[in-house]
Amino acid sequence: MKTNGRKSTLTVGGRDLRQVMGEQAHTEPSPSSLKGASIPDLSGPTSRQEKIIKLKEAVTLTQEYTNEIISELNATNEEVTITRDYADAIIRTVRGPLLVLNQDLRIISANEAFYSAFKVAPNDTENRLLYDLGNRQWNIPKLRILLEEILPEKNTIEDFVVEHDFKDIGQKTMLLNARTLKQGPNKTSLILLAIEDITERKQLEEQKDEFISIASHELKTPITSVKAYAQILGQRFRKINDLKSVELAEKMDLQLDKLTSLIGDLLDVTKIEAGRIQFNESNFDFNELVNETVEDIQRTTANHRIDTALQSPVTIRGDHDRLSQVIVNFITNAIKYSPQADNIIIKTYVENAKVTLAVQDYGLGLTKDDQAKVFERFYRVSGSDQNTYPGLGLGLYISSEIIKRHKGHIWVDSKKNVGSTFCFSLPIATPEVTAKPKIVT
């Protein structure tokens, strides 16, 4: 139907229905248009028969057009049904619990994995508000924060951890992933909420961390004793001028130091994971810390020269020994991963009330993938050189956690086969801050 003002034209199959019926426009002719015109007799039987024939033609065309519309609607409905069945099949076959929510957080559908994991029935789940499930057991504050505050802003949430004690199934640790989708011409919001039960995984990690902590403590005592015996042997060999044996005793002592360092890393990791790492904070000059650390490490290496370019002194607040541990890790890594180079550059600079330290080497460098993961726990750079540089992959992880707990930032800039620059920045201490030891959790 095409409309123009108050007049309308009905078209069928691209033809004007009034033309098909042999009608003129439904407007009164003007007197001037009738002068000298012969007006046909429409009351005769022949004209009436022609009108009936043309009317039948119009009805036939209308029916054909209607059939075409119905056919197209059936095809569209079939496509919608196929799409819906396809989506439902995906939801049902996902192994983990999955919910589909509308924008009001009412459950549109859930898969079998959800019903099985949380011991609920479809009749008690669908069309209900998520928070009302299981006698309001799903009214979880962290879940509300996820769905009502974070998701509307970001549209996608990954690996959001929620812990809750359910009445029927007990304590659960859940990993939630959510995504907002827009559906239909009105762009109606749907929320896909995937739930992964990581309760057992977390318990295993806690048991593993506890085992590492106990084993590390138990190993420290015998290693300390062996180290003492090695030093005594070295002194006795030196008295009898057995230089070869002295050299062996010193190498044994050096390996024991490496083992002690590995055990220390394991203990630090377990403390970090448990939130029990202790920081003894004080105000001190950052450049003095850098110079002291560089001086100590320079004595232990003959193959690399450590150059410094430090800006004017600044005072920071933090744990002196823990921050020294980070700098030691940066410099020793620079030495270890630049065997063909002979110098390392350490710089500090102040910007935006923060002091930044950068340790630059000219060594093996890192790929983009390695740069994204190098601060993760137990991550070691893979490749042909991997076996050349032993370690647990904990040093940079521990360093990153120390810097984070000092409200700082840590990062790396690197290029493969050119070198790396490891950096961290810390806030400069304000005068009103007082020195108090504290446990950071």
C-alpha cells in the first residue's frame, strides 16, 4: 500500500489495482474536463462483465502476492527455528554450567551441567531471578558486583573468582566468565554466564603450597649444616696447602648457596600465596640502595661491567631488603642472559612523583609472548637456550609481587637477540609518612 496525502494506491504484482479493475481515479472530474467528452455507459451488461473479469484478475494477483508473503514468512520462521535449536544445542552440550539471563537477570535457560552441579530443577530455575535461586542462596555480594556494576561497563568479564557456602552442596569456589549479547532488532540484552567449579583445584593448590612450605623449612636445616662442613673442610685443606681440594670445597659451597636461594624462593612464593609475607617498612634513599646493591654484585662478576646513571637522590618508603632482592634479581638475570655482552646499564629517573629504575642488558632478549608471561609464577622462557639457564621461574614472579605490594608498577621492554630492559617504578615518600613495620596481605 502506497500512501500520498489523503489518497492511496493499492498495487498488486507491481500493477495499480484500479487500473486492473478499469477504474479511473476516485476523484470528481472537473467540468472543464467533461466538455466535448463522450462518457461511456458503464451500466450496460458488457461493461459490467469486463469489470467482473478484471476484478477476478485483481483477486488472483492478490492471492498470489499473499502466497508469496506466506512462503517467505515460513522460510524465515524455519531459519529462526534452526538458529534457536542450534544455540540451544550448544548450550546443552557445554560441559560446564552455563546460564542465559535477560537484562533483568532472570534466567531464560540453563544447561544440564548447571542443574547437575548445583542440585536444582528446571522448574525451580527458569524465569526466576538469579538471586532467588535455592532459597536466595545465589544472592552473593560479589556476584551482584559482577553483574550489576562490572559487566554493564565492560560487557565482558573473564576469570572472576567467587567463593560461597551453599546450603545443599557446601563451600564452592567458582570461576565466572560473562558476556553481554545484543539480540533482535530492538537490541535486547542477553547475558551468558559460564561457571567453572574450581574448588578441588584450589584445594590441591593449597595442599601443594603447604607441602612446598614444609619441605623448604625441613631442607634449610641440613643444607645449613652441609654448608658449614664445606667451609670447615675448605679451611683444613688450605692449612695443608691442598689447593685442589680447597677449590672443590669452594665450588660445593657455591652450589649450596644456589640451593639455599631456590629454597628461599619457594618459601617466598608460599608466603605470598598465603598473604603472610612480612614487610618491614622504613624511609631510605633509593639511590643509596641501588649503589649498595650494584657494588655487592659487581664483586661477584668479572665478565660484566655494571654502569650506573642515577638522577638526584629521592626518598622512598618500603622494605629495604625486599627491594634490594628485586634489584639483585634484575641484575643477575641481565648477567645470566647476556653471555656475549660485557656491560649492563642501570638508570633511575623521577617523573610524576615516582622514581623508576631500569636495568638494561644487550643479551638474548624476549619475544612478545614471553614478555606477556615472564612475570608469571613458574614461567620459564622456552627455546634452544632453555637448558643453559637453570631455575624455577620464580624470581621475576616474586619481584613483581614485591613491587605490587609497594604500590608500584613493573614491566619489561625487549627485542629478541637485541636485549631487554626490566623496569619498576615506586611512589616517592611523602613527609607525613611514619615508619611502621607491617604485614602486607
